[in-house]
Amino acid sequence: MARTIRLLLRSSTRWCWITLILNLMLWSIRPTLATAQPVPPALLQATLPRLSDSNPYNLVALGGLIYFTASDLQHGLELWRTDGTEAGTRIVRDIQAGVRGSGIWQLMSYNNQLVFVADDGRSGRELWISDGTEHGTRMLADIHAGAGSSHPLGLIEMGGKLYFSADDGQYGRELWVTDGTERGTRMVRDLALGSRSSDPQELVAAGDTLYFVADDGTRGVELWRSDGSERGTRMVRDLAPGRASSMPAALTVMGDGLYFVANDGVAGYELWRSDGTEAGTYLVRDLATGIFGSSPMQLTPVGDTLFFVANDGLVGAELWRSDGTELGTYLVRDIYPGAVSSGVWYLTAVGDALVFTASDGVYGYELWRSDGTATGTQLIHDIHAGAADAFPSFFAPQFTLGQAVLYFVADDGHNGRELWRTDGTATGTALVHAIRAGREGSAPDALFEMNGVLYFAADDGHNGRELWRTDGSSATTRMVRDINPQPVPPNTSAGPTMPLTPTTR
């Protein structure tokens, strides 16, 4: 939802308005007011930044180090790195000098380097590259020459190259590619001729084929594919013929197929599959009769099974599965019996099982798992006992010596929202550490695992939201470094001073 709003703010095209409407429709299949179900956990986690927060985010592993974005009162939001120690945690480069910060985002590893979007205060928001050193951090290409911003979006690697959408100020927002050099950064094809934008989005790679959604200005928003060349970039199929838009979304690769949600104007929003050819692009199954469809969402592959959430109009929004065939697409289990939705959320593949959050109407929002069968879809543990909600969220799988473990955030009713872990059993589900004493909790997020160590952001109530690490035990859970120390008010003889930041969120 937040991503859709950001896209809307960056573009004035019809495509973004349609995307917003679609996402609002998909959002509505979660528990409604009539079911008296709680709101999704993602909405409960939002907190307002404070002066004492560094807010570590965008964690990426490269060369045995963790890179991330963080803010301090001296540099603003910039690129940082850590080896897991306090002494080894430092800023990489102050790209936009001063407290304003360069606003780094979309950080990812590519070809043994880091690629991200940043604004140095002179060239606008452009594509940058870094080898992890100050001198090796530079702008890759000034796509929108001068102070204008090309706003690169949707970075995805395929065939050793990086694809994304950008606006060079001349051809509108189109598909671009780079090999990591300025000379090798170019537009792939101008789909909407002239200054109009085709707005490529939902970029995913399947082998040597890039799939994306775009509007060429004549056939509406449809599914496209590209091999990286101008001639090899074409529409897959015009699902809603003419200027109408099928609005493909949730593009997901499983096996040799691409799965997505689209509306052909007849069946409504339903699950589709494609092999990249027009003939091989088809509706998997019409789950809900009528023009609105079942609105599938959260498409999540586990092995050769695609799990998703859909509303067939009979049992509410529940967990479904598909093998890409009509007969192989069916309801896994009506978790909240009847027409009430169970609010299935945070679908995550953990080994050969699916773990997610749901409410069966008895235990509230808790942690569940499924092997794809009705009997194998069970509550793992009632973390917040009774009908209360634990709201498990922010899942981060870890695999050590062939054993799968899942880290997540939950509220047991005593410690607030803290870090938990599970091996998929009730006895193997436990609180890692109560970082912030009392009922408020440290509200961990940005969970990222590397080499058996989980890194995350949390607020202990004293140092603000900072970078933490753990190996899964309480004894080894500690703050890496207080990147943005809270300012200390000057001593006065007039008694206690007012705090510089709010003490509650």
C-alpha cells in the first residue's frame, strides 16, 4: 500500500492511478469491518522517527559485510557498513554532505558491488555504485542530465545485467539496462513513443527473459517481455483487447512459468500463467464468478506449489494452492469457517512448508504452517494465549546445517512486540530476548540473516532505533552500535530539562 502511494506521488500518469485503485481493491479482501477482524500487523508496526533513531534499513550482504542505510545528526540518511562489531560499523561515504542526506534506497548487491539510488544534491536522484569504500562510491550514470532526477525504480538482475525503469527527461519513464558502467547504461526501448511514459513496473527475471508490466499508449497496461534488446522487447499478450487494461500484478516466477493476477474484462481479477508466448498465456481458474474476480494476492512458491490468498465469494479470503492447472488449483483450508476471512498474511516459504499469519476466530492472529493439505494446515503456537492477537510479522527464514528456523516479530501479551524464533513446532517456538523491558516492546524490523547471525533494527527504550544482532539466543542478542546517539541536553541550574524527543511513539 505504501509503495503504491509512493509511486502515485512520483508520477501523474493514468497508470499510477489505475494501480492505486487495483491495490485498494486487493487490500479490501482482508478482514472487513463486518467480520470484526483486526487490521494486518504491517499497519500496527508503523512508528514515527525520533532524533535518537538511526533507523537501519535496506540490509544487504556483500563480501562478508552487511551494508545498510542509516541516519545520524551529522550526515542524514547515508550508506553504512558493519562486520558485526561496534568498531567495524561506519559510514561508507557522505554522498550529500551535511545533515540533509542523500536519501539512499533500493540498495542491492550486483556483480560484487552495491547498486542503489541516491541524490548528491547536484545531479538529482540517480543510479550509484559502490565497492564498499569511500573512493569507490560514485554515481554510475546521470541518466537525467543536470539537476533533474531519473528516479530509477524496480532494479532486477538478469543475465549479468541490471534492468530498471527510469525517466531521462526526453522519452518519459521507460525500460533501461546497465552493465555497471556509464557507457553500458542505456534505454532498452521507447515503448510509448516520444515523451510519454510506458511506466515499466513489476520487473521479474525468469532465466534469460525479463517480464514486466507497461502501457505503450495504445493497448493499455499489459504484460511484456524482453531479452534486453530493442527487437526482443514485446508484449506477451493483450489480455484486455484494445485500449482497455488487464492490469497484471504480483508477477511471480515458479519453475518454468510466470504467474500473475490480471483482469481480462470477463473473469475479473484472477490467477494467470504464462510461458512467455501469446498461446501459452492463459487463465488458470476462474475462482469467483462475476466481473470482480477472486483478487488473488501474496503469490508464494514453495517447491512446485504456488500458494496464494483469494476470495471465491463463499468462504472469504483464505489460503489457496495451484500447480498451474485448473484441477490443481483449489482451497487449502477454510481457516476461519464460513464467509469470514481468516486474514492470511505474511506468506513465507520455510524449507518445504509455508508459514503465515492467520486467525481462525478462536485464537486470534497467530503463527500457522501448511504443507498444502487441509489436515497439514495447523496453528503452530498460540503465542498470545486465548482470543488475543500475537500478530506475527516480518518473517526471516534461516537455514543452518539443513535445519530451517524462522525469525519473526510477535506480541505475547507480556513483553510487547519482540523477536521470536520457531522451528515449526509449538515447543520450538520461543521468545529470543525481551530487548525493551515492559509492555511496549522494542518493535524489531528490517530482519536480515547472514551466516547464522540475524541483524535487525530495534528500540531498547534508551538508544532509539538502532542496529542489533543475535545468533538466536538471549545471551548473544546485543546492539551493534548506537549510530545516532541521543543529544544530551546541557546542564543548567534550573532543574530538570524537557526531553529533546518524545518518549513514546
